[in-house]
Amino acid sequence: MDSFIVLSSILLILIIFFTFNNRRPRLHLPPGRFAWPVIGNLHQVEPVQHKGFGDLSMIYGPIVSVWFGSSLTVVVSSASLAKEVLKDKDHLFANRPRTVRTKASTKDGSDLIWSDYGRQYVKLKKVTVHELFSPNNILRSSSVREEEMTTMVELISRWCHHERRKFGKSLELRRYLKMASFNCMTRIVLGKRFIDDEGVANEEGLELDAIIRESAMLNSSIALMDCVPWLGGIGWMIGKKRFLRCQDRKTGFTRRMLAECEARAKEGDGASKEYFLGALVSLREAHDLSEDNILGLVWDMITASLDTAAVAVEWAMAHLMKSPSMLAEAQDELERVTGPDKAMTELDFPKLQYLRCVVKETLRLHPSTPLMLPHKAKVETKIGGYDVPKGASVAVNVWAIARDPAVWKDPHAFQPERFLSVDIDMTGRDFRFLPFGSGRRMCPGAQLGINLVMLMLGRLLHHFSWRVEEGQEIDMSEGTGLVCSMRSPLQAVPTPRRPTRLYN
Ligand code: HEM
């Protein structure tokens, strides 16, 4: 017993010593709450992290230190500091911090999202931006998006006519938005549709959905453990088997997709080049892409696009349903531009000024990834005059920046018309408003994401009247997680407002 106490005490002293030693007190770090030995500020991190960090910036200023165990995260929450990180010193913060799990799941960053900035990264980003998501390719895939939105409208219309009585008075909009974006993205990325016109997923669709769910669950349930190195080691030992099993399932799925695609290309099927994976196969030799690069890129595109657009549309609908005059204004514009007896298409976008403002205002108040993805300091450097050690994570709180009262009038109010008078860019040029990030690591799917959100929202507003079920209130609070969704799924009552043939 005595030797157990002695051993435990030595272990504790060593942990405290290494924790404090790690923090290098000689550095002039950004301010923040007192960090406890071993756990740092882990016990104080709010479930809705971007909000908790926003509250901290009210107390300590626009740059704060948060210790996740012994790992330092520097959070910046002002437009000028965002510019310093993403533009002036972009080259120093273009790497990503990888945990033991992201290393294992991406073959140590063979993909785009978790790759460090270097030759491989530049190659993958170039292929993605110039070859796969070029303006021409985005235009070419508009028919896929429009077809899937037609299916979504048909399903909602069917719900109005047949299922309302069976399932209750209001519909859970999220289900339809997710289904539509899932089909859009699997068709754009894999050239395949997994959910049919009745809303029923086939075997492959169910498999993909199960893998996505399990990966997300495994990553979130043990992510905090990664912050404390020795705890992360224990967590990894406990969860490793299950994690690797899920990993094998994921690799098996993407390999099958790749093999099918290669077979189609061999048969001379020219259409195979029209979706992401097919195009990657055709570019493989020219760009020296390994199988790990291809599988990693495919997985990145599916995971990065799955919820980001759907959550934005759900928020937009919630705000419009709370404000009937704004809802009417958006619908009147669609009536003028698209007209009463045809379905809205992406060709209508340039004339839908108000709808675009609604999308911007939604992404201002609810950027889909409010802390973007984490960046990492490549060397010891400075932000805002404070020291940032090599290897520290850097998070840009785009949620807090877009609600900064020093920059935005009535920052918490939903006012689409604020974007009518001033044309504020949303694709990384204006540091007050960065829903897609900025600089080298900026989202390569930004234009595709904007098109998806505009089209989904436009079709919902054009085809249906929307209201909240009597006696119910919309809960506008935010859920937890990397992607900022509504905490309670939006329940809405749609009523068709177009000729029947537009729903068939
Ligand atoms: C409304 C929709 C979307 C929003 C708000 C959004 C937002 C973002 C943000 C904030 C980042 C992180 C930037 C950074 O860390 O500096 C990001 C990265 C990324 N996004 Fe998106 N995104 C959306 C849709 C999409 C779509 C449709 C795709 C692809 C099909 C996509 C693919 C990616 C990828 C691959 C990255 C990692 C880029 C890198 O590390 O270089 N996103 N996105």
C-alpha cells in the first residue's frame, strides 16, 4: 500500500512538472482562465464551444488561450486578428493539428482536410479547385442539384397530401434537407444515387449512412481524451479495435466505389468523368495521385458537404418563419423572377437579390462551421503581439466575429436587408464575414455550397407556404458539435402553392 502511495505521488509530481514545463511560462501567451494542471480548462469548456469562446473574448479580449489538457488552443475573435492569421501570416498557420485518430483515419494526412501544407497539399487543392470544382464543372452539375430538389419538393408535397394525417400536423424539415443534400453529393462525388424517389435508401446508401454515423460518433465521443496525451493513449487503447473496424468498413466502401468507377472508365464510359471520383481516376497519372489520396479526397468531400448546406437552410427557414414579412418578401421576389408556373433553377440566381441576402444573413448568424477547422502554428510566432508556441492550435471564431458589435449594427438581429445596401463578400475577402474561411485553407466547395443552399431554400419558398404549428414555438438555440445545427429540429407546416404538375 505504502509503495502504491509513493508511486502515485511520483506520477502526480511528474505529470504536474511536465504540464507546467510544457507551458513554457517565459512566453507571453494570450490571456485566459487559470489552467489547472493536467486538465487545463477542459472542465470549463462549454458544450457549444464557439459560444463559450465568444463569452471568454468578452472578458479577456479578442485573443484568448484555452488549454485542452496540455494542448494550447489560441482562439481569435476579431476581424483584424483573423486577417493576421489567415492572410498576413497564412503560411505560418496553414497546417492542421492531427490527433491519433485523424492520423489513423487519413493515413497520416493523405487527404486534403488533414494534410499539412506542403507539396502534397498544394497538388490536392489544385486538383480539387481547378479540375473538379471549376466554374464549368459546377455549372455542369446544376442539373443534378435541380433534379434532387425536384424530388425533395415532390416528397414534401406527397407528405402534405397523404402523410400529414398519418404522421401529425407538422413535418421535420431536416429529414428532407439531409436527404436532398445526401443524394446531390453522392451523385456529384460518386456518380451514384442511394436514396430513391420514395425516400428509401438502398443497401449501399444504408451502409454509407451507417459508416458516417459511426465515424462521427467515435470521433466525438473520444475527442476530448486526445487533449491529455496519457489519457488519449488509454482512450486509443480502449477504442482502437472498434475504430479500426469502422475504418476498414470505410476503406472497403470507398475501394468498391473506386473499382466500379475504374471498370466504367475501362469500358470507355465517358460519363464517368462527369463526377468527382471518375474525374479523379482520369487525372490520376497526370497528377501522380495515390490510392490513399483518391480515397481520402472522396471521403473529405462527402463528410465536408453532408450537413453544412442542410443546417444553413434549416436556420434560414426558422428565421423566415419567425418573420412573416421577410418570408413574404422572399416569396414575392421568387414570384417576380421565376414566375408562378415553372420551377426555380440556378439560372435565376443573379436576379434573386433578396434570397441571396437571406443566405448571407443566415451564414453570418449561423456559419455552418463556427470555429472553421483547426489550424496549427508551424513555428513559434506571434498573433496580436502575443506569443504562440510552435504546434499550438489556432481557431478563428467566425461566429463571434460576425456578431461583433464594433463591426455590425444590431449584430444579433436577423436583417437580410443589411446586405442590400453594402455588398459584403462571403468568400474570404472580407474578414468580418468568413463562413467559408479564407486564405490557403479556405473551403474549396464554397461555390457549390452556396448554390446548394440557394437552390434548396428557393425551391422550398417558391413551392410552399410555411408556418409553425399552432401552439408551438421555434427553439432557436444551437446544438453542440463541429457543425452548428439547431438544437431542436425545425417542425414546420407546409402548404403547396403551385400548380399540381410542378410537384410531379
Ligand atoms: C454551406 C456550405 C459550406 C460551408 C459553410 C463550409 C465551410 C467551410 C469552412 C469554414 C472550412 C474551413 C476553412 C479553414 O479551416 O480555414 C471548410 C473547409 C473545407 N470544406 Fe467546406 N463548407 C461548405 C460546403 C462544402 C462543400 C459542398 C464541400 C465539398 C464538396 C466542402 C469541402 C471542404 C473541404 C475539402 C475543406 C478543407 C479545405 C482544406 O483543408 O484546405 N465544403 N469549409
